[in-house]
Amino acid sequence: MRLRAALAATAAALAGAPAMPPPPAAADSLTPITVSLTSTPVARLHAKYKVKAAIAADPGVLDVAEQPVRIGVKLATECGGDYEHTTGPAVLNQHLKPQPSVGRAYEGTLTGWGRPTAYGTETLCMFIEDRIGRVYASDQSDQVDISKPCTTAASHYDKADRSLRRAQHQLRRARSESARRRLKRTVARRKRTLAADRRKGVAACGRGVAL
């Protein structure tokens, strides 16, 4: 999924007040910060969920920010006014690399991950904040389905994969010809099971979710 956020006027930052986000838009003089989040719309419970953030800011927009400036993204049923007051597992929480330079436009890309902790539809709550907690950009326009069917199908795939690996390990250690013939049949059967479970997993989770 791709999410664009552009928010937080410099005047609000100078006043030390959290910025209120306008509707998503491309970067320009009225929306000087853009953030594009890339992730999958479906996730497995308790499995790694990756988020990539591409950040761009107009020259001077972050000049007044107390460094280090960071980006934080959490999965939550409801976003708070800032990162600290949003309840949910973090999927990205890093300082911008590199940090913004005074008077210059900014571009940077960061990747993080976290583990969803509950089934249901969660919002990706994104905030760009400075060291003292002032919000320069925020967005809550994208949602993620923490899917039970996906989690179940992926668990079946994981189990089939472990079963195949055990059989392959046994085959490598087998000495008698009869044991090797038996284990070769077992490996072939478990490969078919793994392939079938993979198709089911992709159907339930989508191609972007790791199995």
C-alpha cells in the first residue's frame, strides 16, 4: 500500500503545538512534507510486519525542529495526537537518516518492522516528530487487516515446511537402501503438501505477505 502524508505548518512547530493534518496531498508550499509508506494490506498475527517509509520535505521546513527528528508508525485501533499517545505495536520507530540540514530539501528512506498483537482492522498511525515531541507530519489514512484466515493458512504452511525439512534431513542421514526409498517417497509427498499449502496461503494473505 502507498500512503501520502503532508502536514504540519512551521508556525505550529514554533508555537510548540501539535500540528493538525490536512488531507493527503503532494508536496508543495502548503503541504511541505510528504511521506509514502509501503506495506501490505494484510498481516499475520505475531509475525513480522514490514513498513518502508520514503520521506521528502521542502527546504527549510524542518529547520526549527529539535534534532534528532524521527518517524514513528504504530498499528492501532485509534490514532492518538502523537506517537507517544498512540496505543499499539510499533512497526517503525527510527531517527531520520540522514538528519535534515538547515535550509535544504530533505529526502530519506527507512524500513522497520513489528509484530501485530490482535486480530482485526488496524490503522497505520504515522508521525514525524522532533526531539521534544512536536509533530511535523502525521497520517492515519491506511489500514491493515490482521487476518485470522491468513494467519491460519500461513501456520499450516510453516508446519508443512518444517515437516519437509525433517524428512529431508532424515533422508540425508539414511544409510540403508530401503530407508532411502521410503524417505524419498515421504519427501515427495511432503513437497506436494507444502506446494498446496503455499497456494492456500497466497490465496488467504496475498502475494506480499511472507510465508
